[in-house]
Amino acid sequence: MSLFRHDRRLGENIRTRVERLPGGLALAKGAANVVSPLFHLAVGATLAEPGHRATGIRMLAAGVGAAMIARALRDRIGRPRPGDREEGGFPSRHAAAATAIAMTAAPRRPTMGLALSVIAAVGLLGRIGSGQHEPADIVAGALLGALVASVVALLLAPARLLLRGVGVR
């Protein structure tokens, strides 16, 4: 049995268990739908805070970069989602962006990084439970997001010194 077949079965089992819980599907959909707005708010708030603008810029770069790469990959791979959406789901853009943003925030804003990590975990599980993704879609997206966050940190490290010179930390 192929890895993707195991993944589909795991996703089906998760969705079956979610549907058996009273209000489980509504809860999964709510968790799935709150990730993006909360992450947009976190990035915007960090950009607006004078002492943390450089962190906000890094969060924005990592999130947008991860989402763009995930979209290009999923369009190329074309693995169908479990639901009725036409576009592919592997890797998950939401998982890539959320992981990249949370990992980028964590070193300089540990409390925010932890909060974003918890929100991402709950929301991304909701995307599986509500039938928007399979588990492998989420795992692949999260791994991609972690890679992009690391690359952004390396690429923007020299820029940090320049930004300090103009009063941005």
C-alpha cells in the first residue's frame, strides 16, 4: 500500500472521528478558518510596533515566500484534496505560511511564537478534520515553512545590521 493511500486512510479516520463528536465538524471548520486572519493580524501588529518592525518584515517575507512556493508546488504536483475543491492540496499553503511565520517570530518574540504555534497546530488539524487537506499535505507544508523560515533568517541576517543603523530592530 502506498504512502499516499495510508495518508488518505488516516485522513478519513480523523474526519470520521471529528464527525462523530457533537459539533465536531463545525469546530474543525472554525479552527481551520481562523488561522489565516489571526496570522495576518500578528504580522500586521508586529510591523506596526516600532521596536519589532524588522521581525515583522521577516515574518511577512517568510510567510509570503512559503505560501508562494507551496502554491507553485501544489499546482505542479496536482494531488487531489479529500473534498470537492478543484486545486491540489499538497503541500498545504496554510501550513507552510503558518509554520514560517511562527518560526520567524519565535526567536525575538517567544510568547508570540508559542501562541502562533499553538494556533497553527489547532487550525491545521481543523483543516484535516474538515476535509480540506490530508495529513501529508499539512506535514509537507509545515516542513516547507520551516525550511523557508530558516532561509529567510539566513538571508536577512545581514540586513538586520543595516536596519539597526536606521533605528529598526
